[in-house]
Amino acid sequence: MIYATLPSGLVVREARSEDAADMEAVQRACYPTLSEAEIITAAHFANHIRLFPEGQVVIEYNGQVIASASAIRYHYADKHHTFLEISDNLWFGTHEPDGEWLYGMDMGVAPDYRGKGLARQMYNARHQVCLRLGLKGQIIVGMLSGYQTYNSQYDDQYTIEQYYEKVKNGEVFDPTVSVQERNGFTITSLITEYLDDPCCGNAGAFLRRSV
């Protein structure tokens, strides 16, 4: 399934099993501070593609995967959970074939290709999936990836809860969550201890985008 072919030669398409190793490479390039236990490997990606191929998207350029996005179907769950819990320790056994929402588990763009709107292309591909499968929309947990950098400018005086409120109120631009808002998502709550990454204070913002 091809979602878009762009004038630049980029192709947005459904992932295939042979993409798994490249998807791991993108993951490692995107999240250098993420704990090894939470890195999605080629074996994980291959299983995601086997379980729910429609939810796995890549962007290819000159035969190389430079961005990827992974998702499951799930019933709406705006309650506390960790990344490892919701992802079944990264294997996606939590995928619910009759789930009404597309839960975006992971998205990454290789550093050299950022700033070109590729995340938007993948969100648009997910939107097409929602329409095709009759889903209610997308739900994600966006990493508050600007927290550590922002807090270091103020002698680490802000808690993750305070930073979250500033982002939610539009007082601070977060490089992940604020961009997701620009892609049509609405922040609904803070999920603390979501994963092990000091960059985001181990927390994320729960967001929703209805069809």
C-alpha cells in the first residue's frame, strides 16, 4: 500500500518485513538516550508487520528507509500505563483487532531528514488507515522531549508536571508535543513514568486526534 509519492522522490508506504532492520536503525538514530530495554529492534518490527501490517508505515528515499511509524488497534484508554505495558514489552501483543482507535506506538525520522514535514506525512498515512478501517481516530503518547533542555536553562527548578502545563497552555514550545498539536492532536493528560528517558523526564502527554 502506497500512501503518497512526493515530488522529492520520497515514498510513503506500508512497511514490509524486509524493512525491519532499517526501521531499527532509524529507531536508534532517533532515540540515543532511550534505555536499551525500550529500543524497538528488527525482530520487534517484523512481528508488528506480521500482526497488523496496516499500522506500520515507512518513508523511503532512494531505496533507503529514512522514517517509520508503528501502531496498533486499541480501545480508548486515557489512563496511566507505561510504554512497555501498552506495547507488550515491544511485541505488540496488546493489538486488539476490533479496537476502535489507532494507537501510535512509535514514530521517528532520521536526523538528516528532519524539518521536511515527514512526520506530518506519516500522520496523514495513519489518518488514511483510520478512514479505511472505520476507526474513530488516532491516540498517542508524545514524549515531552524538550523538558531536560528547557529545565537546564532554569537551574532545574521545574517539575515535569509544571513543564507539561506550560506546554499545554502554549507558554513553551516542545519539539515533539507541540508539533503533534500542529498535526491536529489535542492534549488530554500527562502520563508520568511512561518510559525510561531523562530527556523527557520519563513522561509523555496523552493526545487524541479524531477522524
